[in-house]
Amino acid sequence: MELTLFTTETCHNCPPIKEFLENYKNQHQNIKINFINAGQPQGLDIAREKRVSRVPTLIINDTDKEIARFHTLEEAEEYLTKF
């Protein structure tokens, strides 16, 4: 499973979900997590490619296929605590 979190430096809802994912990674070493700053040109290009229109956006992939997408810490916690 691979997680990709899109954030920006001015997003007030981004730090809590980023912190949650950093802690989650420490407990699940087999999970790959990518943090993308959509406020930077390269990150914005990736966000457009993935059709991300707001931050935070967490995309969960399994074998290169998107299986879930969330915009809040509560949604992400509810889904990821099942694993």
C-alpha cells in the first residue's frame, strides 16, 4: 500500500494529518508514504496529474491503483486504523 498526501504550506488542516501519517508510518514499516507540497511547481504538476483540487488530499494506492481518497484527518484515521 502506498499513501500520497498533498499539502501546502498555508493549509491549516494539513499538519495534523501529516503528523498522523508520520506516526502511522512508524507503526507500519511496509507502508510507503509520499508527502507532496502542492504549493511548489513540481508538486502542483503532480496534483494536477492526480486531479487533486484541494488540500489536504490523501490518496491511497494498492498495486498502482487508487483505492481511496480522503480530505480530512478523521476520514483517514477511520480508514487506516482498519490495517
